[in-house]
Amino acid sequence: MRIHPNLNVNYHYKSHHIDKHGNKTPLNESSFPDRFEYMKHKYKDVFLPVRVHSPQQLAETNAMIEKKYPFHLSDDEKCLFYMDFRKPINIYKDPQKAKAEDERITAQIVKAKAKVQMYKNLDKKTYQEYKAYLAEVSKTRPLKNEHYALSHSQEALNLYNASVYEGLEQGYDLQTAKGLANQAVITYMPHIKHNDNNEALKSSHNLFPEWQIDEENPEVLTDPIAHKYNPKSSFIIQQNDAFMANAILSQIQTFSFLLNHPGVYAQEAKKDERIAPGEQTQEFINSYKKMHTNDLAVARVAQKAFEQYGIYNQRLNIST
């Protein structure tokens, strides 16, 4: 897991509602249909749930803009531009699908190149009119998905939003809560949903070669120390809320135990032939403590999300 730079817990948010007359009314979770609706209300001035737009919605918006301004680039066309118009990896193994995808991308590159050339030749007045038009359209129509990785999975979107709320609930500032939520999605969602290239996943099997790769339900692999002290802290992802909540709880117990018993790190450092005595040993200990502190924070928000929100069992209402 990536180490998040700020895990200070010192933010407190309101636990009451203030009406237009200034009257305070305590928020009662039982008065809401579910925890997600309660959190939306409690943190409505802090965080709005991330929404994703369907490909059809985005295509219709882009087509409307392109009709008025032919040089308008869609998000996919912008990506090609940023990649210097290199073709992305073709993920299709079927020859016919691969050929069709290659032809689609080739046509898209030709079109995007022409648009870029038109864009470069814009006069200042047209450019300003175009930007003003985009701003106006954005008030009523989706222009893009802010979180591209979440746009392909309703479950990933559910986990992200729920984890942000749980991060806020645990006292983190919004930026840190979002960082933890991102890591929760990367760690606990099936990798196939947000990563077509599983090289990183495959390389992790060097630690546990006896495990089989399941691209639909890959495993969550903890580090060697955590795995040694509790093999259950590594597990195969299942698309089931109760299972995930219990499995992550096992990780929480493992990370908590290790952080509360720092002598374990010292013992492991002595056993590691690559670690020399002295400062390197302390660096080894500090590195694992920092990693497990971060892992614990991510696990705690994700565990609550799976336990209390229905990540797989329901489509959370993200309307504002």
C-alpha cells in the first residue's frame, strides 16, 4: 500500500443540524433509511458523493459540443493527445475483437489529430466563446468523469464514497479521507475492474508462489511479516460484503497487534540476512511501522464501509 503523508486525527464535524432559524437538532442515524443517507446529511457541507456518468451521457454531451465547436476533444481524445497519439495496449485476445479495436483507435487518432490542429489555429475570440460555452453546458450536463477508475464499477464507486465518509467519521480531514478511500478501492476491489494490466498483481506472487491467480477475484496480499503472524490477513477477494468485512477485520487485528508489539519488528530484522545491525535495523523497524500504520488506517475505513453500507448488496443513492 502507498503511504499516505498525513494520518493525523484531529478534525471534528457537526453532530447536529442547524435550521434557518439557528435552532440545533441532534442528528439521529435511526431517522434515516440507511447509514449512507445519514452520512450524506451529516457531511453535506464537507463532501458530496462522487457521481459517475454513463458513456452514453458523455457521448451525447460531447456530440452536442462538437456540433457547435468541431475542435472539441473528448476525454478519450485528450488521452491520445497526452500519449503523443501512441496506441494504447490492446487488451482483447480474440483476433476479431482485437482487429476491430485497433481500427477504432486508428480512426480516433486520425480524428483527434485533426481536432488538435484546428484547436491550435483558434483565434482568441473563438477560444473564449468556447470556454464560456463549456462552463454553461457543465451546469446541466456531465462533461467528464472526475474519477475515471471508478466509472467502470458501481461497487468501486460505493466503496470510495463510503470510505470517505468513514474517514471523516474517524476524525480525518477531507484530503486524508479521500486518500484513504482511494487506497481502499485499489486494495479491496477486484483488480480486473480498474487495471487491465495485472503485472503488478502477478509479481506479488513471488512471495506466495503456491497461490493461484484469479483475475476476477484476486487476492489481497499483506507483507511477509503480517502474513507470517496471521496468514488470514492475506485472502482472496470475494464480492460479498460480510466476507470482506470479516476478512479485513482480521487484517486490522494483525496490524494492531504488530504496532502494539514493536519488538516483533526487531526480531524480524535480526532474522533478515540483508539487514545489518545498527541504523539499518532501525530503518527496517520504522519502515514497517509506518507501513502498518497506513495499512491499518485504510483497513479501518474499508471494514466499516463493507460492514455498514452494502457495497455489493445495493446501489447507493448518490444523488445530491
